Amino acid sequence: MNTKESKSNTPGGHETVGDGYFSERELRKGAAGWILLAGLGVAYVISGDFAGWNFGLAKGGWGGLAIATLLMAIMYTTMIFSLAELSATIPSAGGGYGFARRAFGPFGGFLTGTAILLEYSVAPAAIAAFISAYLDSLIGISGWPVSLAFFAIFIGIHLYGVGEALKVMLGVTILAVLALLVFIVAMVPHFEVANLFDIPVSGGFGASKFLPYGIIGIWAAIPYGVWFFLAVEGLPLAAEEAADPQRNMPKGMITAILVLLLLAALVLVVGPGGGGAKNLADAGDPLIAAMRSDTAYGGPTLTGKIINIVGLAGLIASFFSIIFGYSRQVFALSRAGYLPRVLSLTSKRKTPYLALLVPGSLGFLLSLSIDGDMLILVAVFGASISYILMMAAHIKLRIKEPDMDRPYRTPGGIITSSVALVLAVIALIAGFLVEPGVIFYAAIFYALMVAYFLLYSRHHLVAQAPEEEFEAIRQAEASLD
């Protein structure tokens, strides 16, 4: 029998495969130090500064969105400190699925990985819609040809190699940050406090100029506050390709969240404060809309053109990096047998080509059929489920395995992860309140995935996969004790 195909069953129902199985499923080791990791963390998210967040102005006014963003900033900061511990302790390409696998077993790990896949499959489609809006403002080109071109080009770069892809991504991210800084400097002279509160008061409990839609507006704005930070939690997916992940993963993650907190605060204040909250509320390209507003420059400007051109880098950076994220999640789940194993095959350049192409095709189709606002809500809904499960995993592992070797320990321990968990529950409820239809899309995705797991994959998990070996080591240590 061919070594690549040979397998046997372990007493626990896992399958033992030959060495050839993993030789066809190898990632490039040591491709990223902490600077590239921090850049990847910022790149995952930075498109949220360029588009998407502003829809929260239409739900809660500036005050509602500001409070929602503050709550989500607390959630992501506490979550990143918790994930920094988990990623240093369990460094595998499975990321959050691997953490939950260790804490809750195969089904808990699969549910977490499925939630992450929902988020990462949908987010590129939403970003593709915003790229189309920015290109329409710049050169009048939009629609499916734009989405197809961007999916094809950037999946192609990833197919070439992870080291090259991460370096391109870092360069694009630096350009995006510079574009944001130019925008902020350009808008400061036009900042007026009154511009923040120009949305008419619509009524409701607690309604005021600060909260034109009342207290409920805070809840409704939460999914858009999430958009300022969504996907930074995907950084642990790069653990197997990082140099010295025990040290570099926490350092890269914490650096990334600090940069993102600063950028979110500046954009949220200066954008509506210069361009007017009402003017930005429904814009597909809010930074350009702010520049062109009557309260700012009153029309197209050279600076606005530059921000539009370079600002595409922000959308591209997140688009580019989330492609990396979904491919590594699919790769890890497939390598361990939770998804069809063919999806984890890697090329001669150590890239998981089918894990790049299959979800990318799904993302392209979604970009054609669902509008950007709904895609944001579906992505946030999936993300919120994964946050709840990952923070619960942090708490359980701290209690269940207090002596586990933890190269980095979360400041505040389970108090920190508990704060993140409670806020993640609030974010999940808020997404449903804003648009109950997100349940429909999420339910279809989950039903298909869970059916596959229950009917097939749970009987064919790969014993030597890293996430399964972590559990085998734990069981062996427990038996010795």
C-alpha cells in the first residue's frame, strides 16, 4: 500500500496515517518574525478604517457608534491578551479551533473552526464590495469584474509563496497607514464638534443629539464598532509559519492591537468631525465622502485623489491578509480530517493551493449576490461565536490545566478573558437585533458543516495532526499523574 494512503485506526477512533500524508501538507516554517506578524495583524483589520464602520452612524449616530466602538475596543484588547497566551501555548495553524479542541474536544474545536470559517469566508466578499466602491469613485469602474480581478490577483500571489506574500502585505499595509495619516492631517483643520452631531434626533428612549436613536442605537452600532477590529484574532493562524512563535506571537499580536486602537480612535473622531456624520452614514467610500463634503473641501481635491488611490491599499491589505487567514484555517481543519483531506494538500512552494482556491471562489460568488452591509453582519456574527468559544477555552484551560507550560501569561488571567467573553455575547446579540436575517445565512452554513462532521469526519480524524497530538500528550500526562 502507498505510504501516503496507509492508515490504521487508533482505539479512540482516530486514523493513523503514513509519513507521506504530512509531506504533502507542509507549510513553510520560520517565514515570519514579530514585525511581519504585527503587520499581518494590522493588515487583517485596516480595511475597517476605510469603509464599513460608518454604517454604524446610521444605526446609532456618532455617540452610539463611539460607545459601541469603545466597548468593542475593550473586548478586542482583552481578547488579544488572552489569545496571546493560547497562541504561545498551543502554536498551530488551527488557531482558535486548536485552542477550543484542547479545551472542549473534537466537536467544540470543530464548532469554533466553523465560526472562524464563516467570518473569514464572508469578510473578503464584503471588502471586495468596498474596493469596488472606491474604484468607482476614482475611475468609474465597479462590479463583478473588479471582484474577480482582485480575487484572482491576490490568491495568485499567495499561491506563489507565504514569505513573499507576507512581505507584499507588509508593504501594502504601511502604505495604508500612511494614507490614513494623510487623511487625518487633511481633515483636522475642518473639524467641528457640531459635525459629529448633525444627524437629526429620531426619538426613542434616551434620545438626544449625542444619541439620536436613543440607547438602542448603541446596540445597533456594535457590529460596526467590531468592524474597526474584526479579524485581528486571526493572527494565531500564522503560528506554524512564525519564527519562535512562543515569543513572537504575543509580541506581534499586542503591537497590532495597539496600532489598531489608535487608528480607530483618530478615524472615528476626525472623519465625521470633518465631513459630518450624516454625510458619511451611508457612504461606500466614507473617507472620500468626508473629503468632498461641504463642511470640508467641497469637492474633489488632489489630496483626496491621493487618499483614494493609496487608500485602496487599506482595503487590499485586509483582503490580502484575510485570504491568508481562511486558507490556513481550511488547511488545519482539513489536515486533521475535519474537512475533506484534499483541501490541505500543499504545492512545491509549501502553499495550500486548494485551501486558497475553494473558499476564494465562494467569496467571489458571495460578493455578487449579497450587499456589503449584510456581509459585514454575517462576518461579525460568525466572529462573535468564535470569540465566545475561544474565551471559554482560555477560562477552562486555566482551571482544568493550571500547570500547563505557558510561555506567555495573560495579565489578569481569567478575569481578562471573562470580560472579553461577556462583551462577545453582547456583540452576538447585537448582530441579531440589527438584522435577524444573519441567522438564516449562518444557520445554512453551520447545518452543512455540522452534518458533514457528524456523518463522516468525526470518524476519520487524523491522529498525528498537531491539534490531535496536543490532546494525546495531555492524556498521556494525565495517565502518568
